[in-house]
Amino acid sequence: MGYVKDLFKEKADAQNKEIKSILEQHGNMKIEDVTLAQVYQGMRGITGLVTETSLLDSNEGIRFRGYSIPELREKLPKAEGGNEPLPEGLFYLMLTGEVPSGENVEHISSTWARRSHVPNHVFDVIEAFPVSTHPMTQFTAAVLALQTESKFAKAYNEGISKKEYWSYVYEDTMSLIARLPRIAAYIYRRKYKGGEHIHPDGMLDWSANFAHMLGYDDESFKELMRLYMVIHADHEGGNVSAHATHLVGSALSDPYLSFAAGMTGLAGPLHGLANQEVIRWIEDMCKELNSDAPTKAQIADYIQKTLVAGKVVPGYGHAVLRKTDPRFTAQMEFAKTHCPNDPTVQTVWNVYEVAPPILESTGKIKNPWPNVDAHSGALLKHYGLIEEEFYTVLFGVSRALGVLSSLCWDRALGFPLERPKSITTEWVKKFIAKG
Ligand code: CMX
């Protein structure tokens, strides 16, 4: 893996120099005024983090190193005979800032295949849970169990120089990403397929091997997995899973501990668990109406009912985005090619027509448009992956690519412990009184 690591180091050294000079010349430049409302309301709109791997525009959506999702689908190398980008290529792009060649991508694929062995005690930890345990709980615990393998933790314990942190974080990143599909597939087969596990196939790319271990050898499902792993990978730095990984990593907790923190955040219904919630919401609606294909009028009524009950319409809204999420659109395009007549897919499209004006009419929802989670479950369900509790684990495997490549950058750029200041309402009252 030498040359990708060397290239990353070269890029990070150059970036370090640039940041140093920016801070020397402009370190006192103000980029933000912070209001009390922002402090009380989830720090919305406060720019307070540097994340090199991707940037979110509230109207255009996510760009990875400057490339939009349609551009990535065109530019990143594909599997033989495939049309979707390989996530190995996106990882390379996020890590180095360069669009990879087919050879670069193959190199990452084979490195991950080589490093994918998961020690037995990790499976023992999974087996210790009741089978009914939520897959995200099993997944996070398995990542923590894998922490025994951390090269960073071992090296730190032995006393390495600050200048070497990045190298061990990079090694842990590569090994952790390599192992995640095996862990996730193990949890899936244990919970839903009676514990009949499928051996990895080291000749396949990362996503195809994941699909294979889950039990789906259909070529178009493998294509879906490649697309899914690309579009869920990163969404700049302030979202809960990315921010949690970065925050915990800033204490020099190793990549296994940091990623586990990110995953406990992804497991929340306002973040990654929303993909599970969307499919449940659609299924509950269909059950209540006793129909596989509710009409638009029925969907509109059900949305109103959801709002009146004081619940959120899952898959809609976003803290930063203000238009339809391009990750939703990419999945819609995939569905138009592969499964346009699927009833759940059609319901997702009907919700897309009906929901935005209703949500907008509440006058309080800042973004009435769908996010990534509004579409993903319908596609998975089409291929037979109907166990919606597992959907967030897929999101988690993909999210590793973004948050861990970012963690490599955090250590390579020598970012310090993150420690913002907090205040009390007593402090606020005194501050206001002072005028
Ligand atoms: N349905 C109903 N109400 C919604 C809503 C939705 N889809 N989206 C926002 N609102 C409500 C909020 O709950 C809030 O209500 P209160 O003022 O009564 O508390 C109000 O509208 C204003 O919220 P906002 O500023 O528009 O949205 P936030 O930045 O606070 O929250 C998000 C963003 C994603 C948590 C919210 O839109 C939501 O809960 N959506 C549904 C869950 C979801 O799809 N999450 C996945 C997001 C993508 C991801 O991370 O995976």
C-alpha cells in the first residue's frame, strides 16, 4: 500500500505548509458572528470545523473534493461490466484529493481483501448478544471489540512522536475499513439467516464481496451496493457521525474507538436510523390502508396524520440542505433503470410529489425536500433485503470511508483536542443584563 500512503503524506505536508501560512497571515480574520439562538439551537450555521474530504452546499448538495455525485458516477473507475463507481475510488479521492486510475482502485481493493481477517473474539462478542439485539448495537460493539487490533493504540502506548500519529491512524483506517463488511455480514446472517455464514470471496471488489457475504450475488444488487457505499460515505464534518468520530479522535482515541462513537450517533433516528424509519413509515401506511399502492391523496392524509401526532416524516428535512438531496436523485435514477415498477419504489416517488408542499405549509420546516434516507430502503427491499433494522449498518459501513479518511487528515494536520466553550443560562442572563 506504500504509494497511496506516500502520496497522502506528500499531500498532507503541502497542506500543512499552506495552513501554517494562512494562519500566520489571516489567523485573526473573523468568519462568523454567533448568536444566542445558534448556541441554544444545535449550533446550526456556525462554521467551526475543518473537514477536507467533502463540502456541502445547501442547494447543490455534497461535493467530494469538488466533485458532485453525478460527476463521481462518471469519473470514478467502475467494476468490469458495471456502471456504478467503485467506493475504493471515492476513498482514494477523499484521502489524496486525486481522481484514481483503475489500477489505483484495484490496489485498494486487493489491500482491503488482504486485510479483511476478523479475529474470533469479535464474533464471540457478537454471539454474546441476544439475536434480537438491534444490528447497530451489535455492529458498534463489534467495532469496539476489534479495538484490540489497533496499531495506533499500541504505538502510542510504546511512546511515539506526534509526527508519527498519522501513519498509525492510516494503518488502522485501512484495516478497519477492510474488516467492516465481514462483521456487518456476520451480524446479518446471524440475525436473519439462521447463522448460515458465507465465506468472503477475495477476488471480488469490496462492495461485491460485501453483497456476496450478505447472500446477494445478483449483479445488479452488487451495483446497488457500489452506489450505496459511495453516496453514504461522507457529508462534510458537522453531521453527527462525522463530528462524533472527529471529536473522539481529537482526544487521540484510536480509529476503532473514534469510529464506534460515530456509529452510536449514526444509530439515532434523526440521523442514520432514518432509513429504517422510512420503510417502517411506508409499511405502516400500507398496512393501515390495506394497500400496496396508496394513492397520492391517501399519502397526503397520512403525512398530515403523522404531523398531527407530533412525529417527523422520516426521510424529509435536513439541517443544512435546502433542496432535494442529490443522493436521493442518484438512487431515483438507479431505480428508474433497474426497478421502475416496484410498488414500494413507486410509493417513494409518490411521497416525493406529495410531501414537500405539505411540509412547507407548516411554515416551520426549513427543508421540505427528501434526504438520502427517503429512497434507500425501497431499493434494498426490491432486491429482497427486507430487514429494515439492518439498513443503518449498511450506512455505517459506507460512512467509515469518509469519517476515517478524515481522521487520517486530522492527525496528519496535527489538529488539537476539540474543546469548545459552553455556558449556562445564568451566564446568558448576566451577559444580557450587562448590555
Ligand atoms: N417532519 C416533521 N417535522 C419536521 C421535519 C420532518 N421531516 N423536519 C423538520 N421538522 C420540524 C422539526 O422537528 C422542528 O420542529 P420543532 O420546532 O417543533 O422542534 C422544525 O421542523 C424545524 O426544524 P428544521 O430547522 O427544519 O430541521 P432541523 O435542522 O432541526 O433538523 C432533521 C433536521 C433532519 C433532524 C429534521 O429535518 C428531521 O427530523 N427529519 C426527519 C428525520 C430524517 O429524515 N433524518 C435523516 C437526515 C439525514 C441523515 O442524517 O441521514
